[in-house]
Amino acid sequence: MFPAFFQPRCRNFLSRHSYSYSYSTGPPAPKRPWPDKRSKGPDPKQLRVSHQLSYLLRHGAHSERLPIRSDGYVNVDALLAHRSLRGVDFAMLENIVRDDAKSRYHLKYDPTPGTPYSWWIRANQGHSMRDISLDMRRVKTAAEVRMAVHGTTMQAWESISKQGLSRMGRNHIHLAQGFTGDVVSGMRNSSQVLIFVDVARALEADIPFYLSANFVVLTPGNEFGFLPREFFSRVERVKVSAAPIPGWEPRAEEEQEGMKARKEEEGVTWREEEEVEVVKARAEDEGENEDERVNQGDSSVQIVDDPVDEGRAPVDAVEEIPEPAAETEEERKRAARERRKARREEHARTVRRLYALQLDMF
């Protein structure tokens, strides 16, 4: 009589749970229920090397006595011999170039006669050295650029709202062709304000625009190195609301003319549009609009990508709204609670941004 373990009904159990392996291969590794620590974000050493690489290729080649060509390329062997990149080999450099989410660098094999070393590397944009001339493509029409937006902070916006965008110490002002929700080259992930540029209007004023190798929109600005605010189409906060921020007033006449033309093409009259705005204004008083949801912390409300509706506030529609009733004590308490909640959420967002900035520094 065989033991119960070897009865026929147990043979399927043994076949399912038996492994086939040899002494050379060994048993398979057990499946861990916890995540692998090796897949936890970028390598800190690669981040440090990438930051140093960005400094050398964009700003510090001359001061660090690193030979650099007029097109921005630096010899890889000369770069790896620099004292700040000790311990970095060609394999790590290749991984940094390949894994960079914003395509900041370009590595190429260029056998030059009389030069024993043939690998060269450069930064695609962002140089502050005046003698660097990159192979950029000139933008001739606004149709070549699907979007031109500059990300900045609220602190920087105070000066930008008065004098316009400045190229600062760099050769160009950087404009991205997308939002910060994506990994986009030309914009920092910590941007709080989005400045949309009217490329067509700027081209008419003879302000040049270029496209870099990684499709960042670059412009040197006017003769003083500024892109004046008259070329801004609209300015928005990032993931807060679609309303213009303080210090930005759109051109009302041009906005209304563009709105009329667009609605006439769609078959909607201007009076019908005003009636729609009246309904929206009444919905705001009843607390049913999306701005109320934003104040209550609903993160599903995103920026509306409509350059006309966001910046226009119809005066006729506002005048037709009846006077709101006086607030009761309960409504005042509820409003105070919502304000406290909004302040707590803003504080939490600020802490998260500061933590992200600290991670970027290392």
C-alpha cells in the first residue's frame, strides 16, 4: 500500500510544483512579492555626472580649459579626462545620453583626419558661451511650431510681467512645444506659470526663432535680449485654474474679434455665445462650475487648452446676473473651512515641490 502522497490523485500536484534544472543553471529565483529596489528611479551617480556634464558642455568649457569646437562638440576622451569626471567611463556616458528624458546631449562618431580620437559629444541647446554656433533650423512660419510655451515661477513672473522674457546669461530664450504634464525638453518640471508666445506676431516683428536638434524652440529675442510681453498670447497657472494670473490682461479687442470669427466659422452667432456665458456665470453662483471643484481640491480639473475662452470675461453677461443673497453664518463658516483646506493643500504642494527640487540637486 503506497502512502497517500503517492496516490494517483497527487501526481498532478507533484508535476505542477516540480522544477527542472541542472547543476549548471541552478534553481529559478523565487518570485518576491515586494518590488525590486534596483528599479527605484535614476541612478544618483548618473544624475551627478549628468549635472556636471551639463555645466561643462553648456557653460564651463572655456573656464575649465576644455577644448570645444564652434559647433559645441567636445572630444569624449578629453572630457572624461577632466578632474570632475573621474571614474566615469564611456559606457556610463553612453547610458546618460541614451537615458536622458529630455535628449539634452548628442553623441556621435566623427573620424576627423589627423585626430586619433573620433567620439564627440555636445549639449543640444542651453549654451551661454557666445562663440558656439549650433546647427539650428530657422523657423519661417508659425505653422512649423505647434506650440511655444515658457515655464517659470511666480517669483520670476513679477519681473517678466514688466519687462518680458529675458535670455539672461544664455544665448537664447527656451520655449517648449508641450505642457509640463509630459517630459518635455525646454521646460522645468517645477514650473508654476505657463507663458504662451504668439510666434506669428513675433515673426512679423522680425524676431527670429529656431528649432534645436531636440525640437526646443529658441529665440534670441530683440536687440536687447528680451521677448516683450506684447508677444504673449496668454499666461496661466500650472494645474490650478485656467484664469489669467495677476499682472496679465489680454488684448480684449483682439480676443473678441478672434472669438467672433471662430464662432462664425462654426455657425454660432455672437449673441448665442453671450447666452452661453450667462448660463456659465449663473452656474458659478450655484457652485456647480469647475472652479468650485478646484477650490474643493478636485485634482481632475485640468487647464483648458483654449486661448480665447480663458482670457475673456463678457461684461454684458455679468451685468445680467442677479444680486446674490447675503451670506448666512453657516455659509461663512463653510467658506472659512474651504479656505483653510485650500491653504493646507497649497502648503502640501509647496512641500512636494521643494522635495522634488532637493532630489534634482543631487
